[in-house]
Amino acid sequence: MNQQQLSIEQATVILKLLADKTRLTIVKLLQEQDCCVCEFVEIFQVSQPSISQHLRKLRDADIVKEDRRGQWIFYSINTENSTFSFIEQVLSQIPSQKEKLIELERSGKRITCC
Amino acid sequence: MNQQQLSIEQATVILKLLADKTRLTIVKLLQEQDCCVCEFVEIFQVSQPSISQHLRKLRDADIVKEDRRGQWIFYSINTENSTFSFIEQVLSQIPSQKEKLIELERSGKRITCC
DNA sequence: TTATCATATAATAATATACTTATATATTCA
DNA sequence: TGAATATATAAGTATATTATTATATGATAA
């Protein structure tokens, strides 16, 4: 059942991207639901450029894709990427982070546009 | 079937360690067979201290353990570590590296002591 | 059209990482 | 015991990473 489709070089690229608490949490959250940049800024309590730069790395690797909805840019997981099943396997082994989305909702900071 | 026993912090520690081509290959090779330091030096064509430092990081995280056999120190995967199944899942998705051991054997550099 | 809001990029600084060479330690064997 | 071999550690250096502040860009709404 192992696909073993990734070279060891490709795997290290993906692992490096996931080996950061902010990015790993971002990707895990995106598995729950699409989110926009300002939501991540709120969740992680870091500067907006910091989040933007993390998202850029994930986007450059085609792990996530962006989708403008009015004022906001929503990010989602690019499930069509050939590395997706590898990422999914990693994510399946870490705890859900959805309490962060629930907390966001409770504090009225969830963006629900369009 | 997901154990989800790791916190996101623990997962990033492990992922950081695996997110390096040399270390990822070392761990994958150790899944095939125990190896000693000088074999890794031969395989990766880097300095002995470089390998020693990679192994130290893996050892400090209890991912591998060491076992002196005469002159040599053999490393093996610590399957008793609670992070082992997480690591196993990652490793299952990258290609076998055992051709490196076969090549080592062919060039007469394989250590088979004790 | 101008102000505001959301996001991206540039520049910079602090810290982490992964090598190298030099050297110390531990084991084996003549 | 002393030389040779295997490994670890120390010190130094180059590069990568991740944050910050300042600023640019792009969309919306008064």
C-alpha cells in the first residue's frame, strides 16, 4: 500500500517545510478548513509578514494554493500535488488543531466571506 | 488506526531531524541493517565528524541507539521509542536505500565484525 | 477618487544548521 | 606498552532559517 513515489530528495524538501511548528499547524488546520492570512496571524500571534512568508514557502512547493475571495486570500491544501499522500500520512499522525478554529470563531475573528 | 500520540511540538522535533538527506538516509538504512560510523562515512563521502554529529542528534532524540562491538560502534534504530511508529510511517514512504549497502559490500567496505 | 483593509515583498538581524580541521578518547593488536 | 584504528568532541566558518519593521500592491467601500 506504500506508494513510495517520492525520491529521498523530494521527501527532505517536504519534511523541511513541515518541520516548523507554524507551518505544520497551518497545513493541519487547512486540512480542516480553508483559512485566510489574517486568521493565521490571529491564531499564531506573529506578524503578518511572518505568516505570509510561511505561506509563500508552502505555495512555492505547491503544498497549498491560494484563492482570492473579495478582500481576502484564502489558502487551501493542493490535493492534486503528487506529494499530497506523503503529507497526508504525516498529518494523520499529529493531533487535530481544530480547537484553534473554534477559539477563533468564539472570539469573533473567523472570516466567513462570500 | 492512527495513534496520534505525538504532540505537534514532538512531531516538529522528529521532522526536523528527518528533514536532512544524510540523516533520513541513515535512518532508512538502519531499518535495513545496523551500521557503524565508518560505513556511513564511506557511503556519504563526508568527514567522519560530520557523520558523528548527525548520529549524535539522532541518538540524543533516542531515535537510534549505539552498541559497541569491538573496535566499532554500531548504530541501530531504537524501536522502543514512542516516536518510532511516526518515524516508521515516514520511512515507509521513501524508497529503499539498500543499494548503498550492496555497493558497500561490493567494494569490500562492509564491516562484519563479531 | 481617496481612505481603508488585506496581503506581499524587501531589507535586515538574530539564531540555527551543517560542514570543516584539529584534537581527545577508547579499543585492539603487535 | 605503544602504534594504529574508530569514534567523539571542540572550535570555527559559511549558509540557511525565521523573525522583525518598513513599504508596496491590490481590492473594497465611503
